[in-house]
Amino acid sequence: MKILVVLTSHDTLGDTGKKTGFWLEELAAPYYVFKNAGAEITLASPNGGQPPLDPKSDEPMFQTELTRRFNADEAAKAQLAETVRLGSVDHKDFDTVFYPGGHGPLWDLAEDPNSIKLIESFIAAGKPIALVCHAPGVLHRVTNPNGTPFVQGRYVTGFTNSEEEAVGLTQVVPFLVEDELISLGAVFSRVKDWGVHTVVDGQLITGQNPASSSEAAEALVAALDQMKTKTA
């Protein structure tokens, strides 16, 4: 089982002067779900090398058992420091791709031609893809072969408008994940703010927020196991 994890390279939170990046729990929790499943994990980012961590995600109130485990895991941190450049990645080398969120992806991965092409390649190959929190916004330029939005008519979730409002960044982000997906014709579902919620629609797996990271990763592993069973 070979899993590609794509992280943001963007570290600036609009024009606020504050830093952003990927959200630690959304990498750490899936990382260990994948490790426990015996997966070979490759980390990638648009610029390669060390991707920026949203500093807020490492504050005490947002730390979890798994973020602390990741921070103490020298091998994991060494791998994170040397992400491969996204443009060099070929979907044929992997069984699936997972996108952690954080606000960073809304600026770079959402518009990155390599990311868009990569996702479309995984979809065309019939492989499952999973995205959590803000990362479902990365799908907004992804299209079907006939040019229609990939998410059109699909069941999805992601960081909600009310969650964005709760963190005070509604006017800062390039777009609101919930509004954008709905405008593209997706069927968006949600639970209460910060509740665990994962949606599986065929190849597409989406998680609402950081708390949904483990569940979304587990759904992805289950999808891969199911594919393996079918081809056995």
C-alpha cells in the first residue's frame, strides 16, 4: 500500500501578517493510521523540502496524543523536512493520495496545475482520494473529462462557513470551502462545529475538520482494502 500525502507550501495568512501552513493534527493523525496499516508513505509539497506548519496548530490547546507523538518521532520529522517536489510525482507510483488541510492549501494547492492534474490522474485511474478540512477546497479547479466540476453532484464535506467564522478568518481566506463546493454543484453535508464527520462518495472521501482526520484516513485505508479484495 503506497500512499502519497500532499502538503501546502504556502505560509502567509492573506495580508494579516500572520503565518499559516498545514494543520499538524491533519498530518499526524492520518500518518499513524497509514503506518498502522503498513503503508509506505511519501510526503510531497509544491516547493519540496520542509512545508510550513501553521503555528497555531502546535499550540497546547490544539495538541493531541498523536501530534505529540509526531513531534517526538525523529524519523517522521526527517521525512517531513524532505518532502518531494509535487511536480515530480506520478500517480502511477501510488495507490492513493491524501490531502491534509490547514489554511495554506486554499492559496497554493487550490490553484496549483500539478495538484489539479495529479488529482485528475488518480480519479481517471479509479483510485480513491481523500481530503480533510480546508483541503476539499483544493478540488475547486478539478474537472471531469467533459469539463464539468468534479464535485458536481457528489456528496462532500469540508471546513464549514461557521467554523471559519469561529476562527475569525471569513474575510481573510480566498474563498469559503463550504460556499465554493456548493457553488460547484456539490451536495455538502456537515455536523456541529468541530464534530467528527466523514463523507464517502465512490472514490472521493472528505472530512469536515481536524477532528475528522483519523476517521477520513481510516475510510481511505478501508477503500484500499476493498479494492485489493476485488482484484485478488
